[in-house]
Amino acid sequence: MKYGFVGLGQMGAPMALNLAAGHDVAVYDKRQPMMDTLSARGANLITDPDDYGHIDVLFLCLPSAEVVRHVLFDPIDGLASHLKPGAIVVDTSTIEYRATMEIADQLANAGLGFLDAPVSGMQKRAEDGTLTMMVGGKASLFERLQPALSTMATKVMHMGDVGNGQLTKLINQLLFDINAAALAEILPMAGKLGIDPTKVGEVINSGTGRSYASEFFIPHILNGVFSNGYPMEEAYKDLISGADISARFKIPTPVLAAATSTYQQALLEGHGDKDKGAMILVFERLLGVAFRNAADEGSDI
């Protein structure tokens, strides 16, 4: 089979390279430097819309539902009109459940197959090919594409119908968001009470308060570094999705609502370009403390 991969960002580029290591893959990104980088590493490039007519499976890794819709259905440049009948679109982007269902319907009406296959794991795991991938769609399509999916992820799970991949990813992300917001609220308390931040971090990450969020963010927070994760402005879509699901299905989510308020406060204070660990800056400002290693207390935050 011939594969296409559109969207060569922080996650998409290494995923495309891992797929290309064992399959015939042509890649595209609107940023020419990214195209040049992958070309230099041996990837084929998509240079003409007609190239999409030869593709059996098109992977997408894009930042939002709006971008996915534009790439697929733009009246002038939409790729759905260039793909051959029966081609399959696999969307590894993290987008809203409702948007995923609408996109699936449009593709079905165009005679195209579809899997939603968002991934969990940061850039390093994308580079290593050790992501977790949650897939929604027909079991027959999943089984057909599982070898290709397994080049990008070591855990590839079929979650059921279309949309279930995004719902599963959302559940995971919301728990991560809640953990990050809890760290932001509680860690400055230790500083306010005069407890050594470095030692507190060691206790948490070796004790029952430990989480993936604490293991990832606390070392960076202690060093005053907030650029090692996905920017909050771009990740806010997860919280929008959570609120939408909560409202549509009448599911009470009080803890998520509280975490969302912390997230929103950080965005309003201008921290959207920083990672989720930067939510702590809100509470550090309120309490007049900095949760930092002693040598880094003067860091520019």
C-alpha cells in the first residue's frame, strides 16, 4: 500500500519517519523547511495534488478540527476530492468528538474510509515509536492497518466505533490536565509554608502523590522551565471538549470544572505559549512565592 502523511509538526514528523522506515510514504507540510528536513532523511514528498490519487491511506496529524476540515474539504484544495474511491483517512490529530463524527460522515459520503487514531505520549515517544494509539472505526479497517499503526506506537488499541478513539484520548488528557492543575495549586502552598521545594518534589515523586504529570513537570518547575510540553493555548481544546461532553451527556464534572478555571486563569495571564506546568505561575503570583530549586529562585519566570 502507498501511504501519505500530512502534518509534520512536533509529533507528526517523527511519526511519519517511523512509518516511512518500513513503508512507501509520501509526506506534506505547508512549511517548506519541514519538507526539506524529512526529504533529507529519505522521505518522499508530495508536490502535486494529483499525487494524492495514488495514495491508499492518508494519515493526518494536525493542530485542530478546523485545520483538519480545511485540509480535507476546502472547496479548492481539499484532499478528499483528490483521493481515489475507497482510500482510507487516518486522523491522528487530537480534536473534538463532535467534529470527528462530522468529518467521518463527510468522508463516508465521499466513498472514503476513516479511522480516528489520536496518540498519547510526548515528542520523545513519537521519535522512539513508543506512543499509545487509541483507534475508533470499523474493526476490518483497524486490522488491515494495524501493521502500519504499529510502526508509530507500541500500544495500539481498537476502542470500538468511530469517535471512540477521540473519547478515550479525551479521558486520558482530562486526567492529565486535572493532575497538572492540582500541582499548580498545591506546590506553592509548600513554598508559602517554608518547606524546601526540592525536597517536596522528591517526596511527591517517590510517594503516593506521584503521577505522570508530577514526574514530568516538577523537575522543570523547580528549574523555572516551562517550554518542555505542549503549549497551553493549543491544548485548551481538550478542556473545551470535556465541557462539551459534560453538557451534552449531563455528566457532572466538578473537579474538571475547577481545573479548567485554573487553566483559564493561566491563559488570561498570558501563559498560553508555555506548557501546562506554567499554571503554577498563577498561584505563585497569588502567594508571592516561587517553587524553585534554591539556585534557581532568581530565574526569569
